[in-house]
Amino acid sequence: MGEDLEKVLVTEEEIKTRLVELGTQIDADYAGRDLLLVGVLKGAVMVMADLARALHSPVSMDWMAVSSYGAGTTSSGVVRILKDLETDIKDRDVLIVEDVIDSGLTLSWLVGNLRSRGPKSVEICTMIRKPLAFDVDLDVKYIGFDLPNEFIVGYGLDYAEKYRNLPFIGTLAPHVYEK
Ligand code: IMP
Ligand code: MG
């Protein structure tokens, strides 16, 4: 994949170090509670797998898949559930695990949807936050890295369903988009 990449923004080592820090914080915040991690497919697969292993308490894990209607690479905020939770989250402590928050529209819809099910709490953990996310009223408790407004791939993030398996986060060379 080397020739397809432009630059590395977050290395594998930096991701690992940050996840240990976030894991420590989450372990402390949820000490003695019964936490449910909700991963958003497919992008959050990597962060979910690594974050869960950075935690020292026996959390539960469940998954949702959602699709935002909207043209091309922009999110519209109108969301459809492709795969719902198997867990009843009433009175549960829920932590949504995300790969990236860009416009934040998908996530603010998701938070509203989960809140309507009567959980004890709903918080958000994202590996990457981009600056557009500041425009939407979203309280993000755990953030891996703040990055500039660039299209990124790797560590779960795709371009046309590819590059999710890069162990780091980076940008693609212009020729990739011209294919
Ligand atoms: P939103 O704009 O915050 O609603 O983001 C919606 C979804 O778009 C995210 O969950 C990602 O799947 C995808 N996305 C946003 N920014 C990027 C990016 O830079 N690379 C790859 N996917 C992205
Ligand atoms: Mg996502």
C-alpha cells in the first residue's frame, strides 16, 4: 500500500500509547459499573478491539451499523439503522466507540436514538475528531486525537472500502482518487 500513501498522521505506536491512556481513564470513570461498549461498524472495529483490550474491567461489547443518506463523502444527518444492537440498554452505562467524528451528524443522531431507549448514561469515545465536529452540539468525553480537516484512511477508516487494515492513520496520494 506504500505507494498509495501521502503521509502518516498518527503512527501505530502513538495509537497504542493513547489507547492505554484512554483505557486507564475509562477504567477509573466506570469503576464498579457494568459498561457496555457500542462499536459503530465498520470503521470502529480496530479501535473497539484495541480499546477493549486496554481496559481491565469485564465490559460487554455490541455493535451497530448505520448508514447516512447523502451524496458522496458528505454526511446528511439522516440516518438508517442497518444493524441494531442485540442488547437492551435500558438502565445500562453505554459508551459509543467511534473511529472518526467529522460533521458529527451521524453521531448526534445515534446519541439521540440510544438515549430514547432509557440508558443510565451514554458517552462517546472517538479515535479521531475533526474540526467540523465543533459546530454540532456533541459532548465527546474521550478523544484519541484532534486532526485537521483532511480525508484520512487506516486503522478502520476506508476510502472506497479499502485501507481499513493499515495499522496507522494517514492520507492518500492524489493519484489514488484519480483511479
Ligand atoms: P460524520 O460526518 O461525523 O457524520 O461522519 C460520518 C462517517 O463518515 C464516519 O463515521 C466515517 O465512517 C466517515 N468519515 C468521515 N471522515 C472520514 C475520513 O476522513 N476518512 C474516512 N471516513 C470518514
Ligand atoms: Mg464511523
